[in-house]
Amino acid sequence: MEPDKYLILKEALEATRHAIIEEADEEVIIDPAGYNNYLRLNKSQFELLLRLIQPQIERSSTLMRETTSAAEKLALTLRFLATGESFISLNYQSRLSTSFICRTIPEVCEAIYGKLKESFLQVPSNALEWELISKDFAIKWQFPNCLGALDGKHINFRVSRTQGAFYHNYKGTNSIILLALVDAHCRFLFVDVGTNGRANDAGVLQRSPLKQILENEESLPRDSAVGRRRNLPYVVVADDAFPLQRHIMKPYPYHTNNKKKQIYNLRLSRARHVVEHAFGILCNRFRVFLTTMNVKVETVEKITLACIVLHNFLLQADHNYINSYTSNSSTTLSTASDGPYNPRKGEAERIRQDFTEYFCEEGKLDWVNQKLN
């Protein structure tokens, strides 16, 4: 390449090097809503997050080259999380090399998760904290003694040829599973990320630390009175992919004409929908989840964990966060099959029947009967 052409190309690259951060700064002056849409954070939230992770991601400049600033790295990562754009596309926007982008995004995601997880992703550690969550479910969703809503979500990514069908799931794609427990306000309480997509939700739970948490009676609230004469344990609500256990309630089987079971399914579905709503908000806010990520599985895990803590961070910082990114998920009534009591399910079945009786008697809601009629 001739020297003059080389200098022209070098000057052009230097002029566009800070394109992403400069474009975002222009947006905040001209259109604050556009800035928020561009990075999924407003200016003050961006600056707060930058202060928290800057020591972990900032590098010193040398005589040979000027380093990329921490602000540019964070803006680049947030733009990727917001859109799921390819590294080539981000390269054209930022004039940063694809190899640099490939290294930077997992580094920044790891820093975000490491800095925010202590404050924004903590499982309740004692009975009092669990009871506060239960009160929110009782007030907001009319489901007593509820500790959270549980569900799993597939995170799709493109595997290398050497990994074969290890991550292949029943939907025909390759994925890892995000298992999540969510409170009444769509805040993630617990997540387990990384199990290959071939496993089902019950299998993920079986190997998850959440299983031990729910089995540790000492950290959970003691059974409490529900209604007039029922003493019931505190439970997690889940769909029919999970096992029926003392601390896990699931719907009755499908296709029943038993009205009491239909009422129970509707009430449980109403409480359980918050986890689907949380997944919907997460995917609408961070649209990288709507794509098939072309990164290593370790990077997929880092991206997922970073988005989870950012979701909780924004939920606390912005009261309009949920309304701004409502999900498209809908809550449907899971009709159940009418059958006799199954003694093999023992105590768990008795607890489910007690919840059913409560929802049909002293805890009934008029609109539920109207919906079923």
C-alpha cells in the first residue's frame, strides 16, 4: 500500500474510533429517550455502572498505542446486549477489531456480574426474608404462602462442530438452560445457568443448588395458617414440567371438567406468570436473547448472568422499567384431568388439595368463577 493511502486510511480509522460512545453522547443531548433505547440505560445509570466496573476493565495506555477507554468498552457491550448484533456489524460502527470485540464483551459481562451480584442477585437467607416475598405474592397475586415462581428458558447459541449434539434440545436448536426463581415484582431471586439444552426443567432443578435450598427447612418459614383451618407450608409455584413436592406446587394434569381443579390451576397460573413476564421483559430489554448467539458456551453464560443482574439493577433504579418493556407472554389456564387422589404423591398431593379447597372456599375470588363460567 502506498504511504499516502496508508495515512489516509489511518486517519479515517482514528476519526471513527470512538463512534459508539460519541453517537450515544449526541443522543443524550438531542433525545434522552433515544440514548436509553440505544444502550438500554439512561445517562446517570450508565455513569453509575461505569464507576462500579471501571477498575476491572480499564487498561493503561502505552507509548506504542492508546488503550480503549472503559466507557467505550461498556458502551460496546451494552449495545451488543441491546441488539445482539454480529461482531462484524459492531466493528463497522466502532472501528474496533472483531478480535478485540470478541475479548471485550465477555470481560465486561464478567465484570458487571461480579460487581452487581452481591447487591442485586441474592437468594433470601432466612425465614423473615422469605416471608416478605410471600406477603408480596399474597397481596399482588392472591396466592398465600408463595416463595416465588419457578421456570426454565432455553438460551440459543451456535455450537462448534466438535460439540456435536451435546447441547441439542427438543426444539431442534442448540441451547443452555436458564433456571430462574422470580419474586412477585419480576425480580430474579435465583438463577442457574449452563445446563445443556437436552435436559428438562425437572432435571435441571435436581442438580441445582435451589433443590437444597427448598429442602432446608431451617431457612424457610414454618408452616402457617391459610384460611380458617388449614396449616400449609410455604411453596414455590411452577408448571407441570416440575415434580410435585412439599415446597413445589404444580398444576393438575390437563383436560378436566372438575371446576375446583380448574380454579386451582387458574390461581396458580396467575401467580406463576410473573416468571414468564420476567423472561419476556429480559428478552425485550436485551434482544441478544432473541438471536442465536455465535459465541462460545462460556461466553453465553457470562452474557446471561450479566443481563440478569442488569435487569434487577434497572428494576430497582427505574420504577417504569417493567412498563417500558412489557413482555408478549400471555397467561393461559392449564385445565387438568379429573382423577382420584394419588397416594404415591403423599403429603405433596394433600397440600395441593388443601390449596384447592382454600381457593374454592374462604379464599375464592368472584372474577375467577365468572371467567370459568
